Amino acid sequence: MILTILATFSVRLLKLPLPEIMLSSTLIEKEIKDSFSIHFFADRQYEHPSASRLAYNRIILVSTGLGTLKIDDHTFKISSSELFLISKGQVVNFKKGSKFTGYELSFGDCFWEKAPSSANNCKAVLFNNASANQMLPLIKEDHEELSSLFKSLWNEFAREEYINKLDAMAAYLKIIMIKIANVNASLASGIDNYENQLYRQFIELISAHYQSSHEVAEYSKLLGISA
């Protein structure tokens, strides 16, 4: 029964369409070349509320900041040493007066396909249900390590075009995703419950076996529970 509910929820989540009717104040994210971009902002300030519906997955690494960030119906206070994970289709709104110093990374599914498949589970756990991992506080060591990785990827992004540049950036993204997944796992270990653990395992299995396994009974067997 639990697996059936999870399967139904995941299918709906993965196929969730963008609403056909949107508020006039909500902008649609513009198309990004090669479905990938990364930018560094020093004290970026929002003079006016800025609401946009994302067409790409986004990671925001905040070194320092203040103000308010609203993602869909959830509101977060911006501070320092933290990550925001935002899935495509979600609405992001920095409230007036908000500002931050850090990196903003956006990527589409077609770019992610260039990343080695061994990182697929990390992406699935973090972004298939991003609302469960929307904001991740970082300890000093994790923030410094991620800042170094983001800077390296940012430098690579700024280089002139060369053969296999996209593959090189995808490799950096894979490392970043694995690191973030490890941070998320360490944060969740103390407050996790059985349902959350089961859901994460189910998402990981779908990511690994979706091309060969389509029956609920098959996933039930892999999870060791009844269908």
C-alpha cells in the first residue's frame, strides 16, 4: 500500500505540467544556452520583488545575505552559509530589500544527461522532491568545499569554447551534486523517519531501474516490503 502511494505520487511529480494560467506578475525563466549557466554575485540586491517560474533546476549557494526568499508557498530567511535547491516549475520570489553574495547555478535535464550516470540517484533524491530539501544549512567545512567547487565550475564556464567543454562542466556538476547529497544525508540522519527513508530509497531505485522495471511488485521486492 505504501509503495503504491509512493508510485502514484512520484509519477504525478515527474509529469507535473506547468500551470496554463499564471499571474501576470510571475515571469517565466528565459531559455539558457546549452541548458546550463553559473554566475557569481557580490552583494546582489533586489530593489523590487522578483517572482519567476523556473524552467531549469537551480542551486543557490549563499555565502552571506539577508532578506526573504519565497519558494512557492514557503518562506525562508536568507542568512549565510546555506544552500537553496529549487526544481524547475517552482516559483521563486526574492522580496524587496533582499540581497546575497554567492553563486547561482541553473541546469536543465538535457545538460544533466551529460553527467556520469553514477550521480543520477543524487539528482533524483535532491530535486524530484525539492520541497523536502529546499534549504540546507552548511557547516564551515562544507561551505568552504562547495565554494571551491562552485568557483572552479564558474571559471570553467567563463572559458572560451573548446571541444568537450560541456562534458567537463557536467563532471564538475556531478561532483557538486554528490557533495550536496552527502550534506543532505548527514542533516537528515538525525530527524529521518521510516516513510522518508522509504521514499528516498524508492526514488533512487526508479532512477536506477526505470528503463527495465515498470511494475510496482518489482520495486516492492527490491525494497523488501509488500505491494
